[in-house]
Amino acid sequence: MKVRDVMTRQIETVAPSSSVEEIARLMKRNDVGSIPVCEGQKVLGIITDRDIVLKVIADGKNVSSVSAKDIMTSQVITVTSDQDVHEAARIMADNQIRRLPVLEQGRIAGIVALGDLAVEKIHINEAGDALSDISQGAHH
């Protein structure tokens, strides 16, 4: 089974200049924990709810004055829609991440989350192993 078979295609993206306040509202409205930061269809970074908590709130910064580019993770690990779900699960475990932006011809096409692998009952052991590694901090 390929990533395209389980990924979420309807995703919101934000611009590098988007405020953290705006991003948090978007996360709440869409019930998601991460949002890709894009310029057009090119992925520049990703922001997670954890980034907002640790890099803004815990540091006492003003959510209205911090923008996506200030706190995004710019070394984004991605997969392509034609990669196998086994490989996506392994990449998540190896990198201790729960979500991967999905690219098609270098452009954002969707996102695949660890939950997508589990919810779809795909390689549940792999998804479970990936989650265990992520939760415990895999050592390599």
C-alpha cells in the first residue's frame, strides 16, 4: 500500500509570515497538531503544536508578534505519495516524528500521520512500533 492511499489530501498550509496566533486557531479549527509552512506549493518548514508551546508560550513570547518563520522546523522530513507505507512508518520511527508532509513532483500534496497508519489498520505493528520508538525516544 502506498502513502497516497492513506494520506490526508485536504490540508491547510500557512505562509512564513503567518502569526503563531493565526496558526494556533487553524490547528484548533481543523483539529490538527501540525501545519506545513509553504511558499506556494513548496514546503519550507513545519510547525507543530509543541513548537508553539515550547518556543513561544514557555519562552514568554507574544503569540501575536511571532511568525511561522521564527519557530518552524525548516529541516522537514518528507515522503512522496508513491512511497510504501512501510517506509513511511520506518521514517517516522527513525526520526521520532508523527507526521510527514507528502510531496508529488516536489509540491505539497498532503500529510500522512502515524494515526493514519493505525486508523486504517495498516501495518498496525509497524505503526505501534513507530509510536513506541517515538514515545520512548529511539536510540540509534
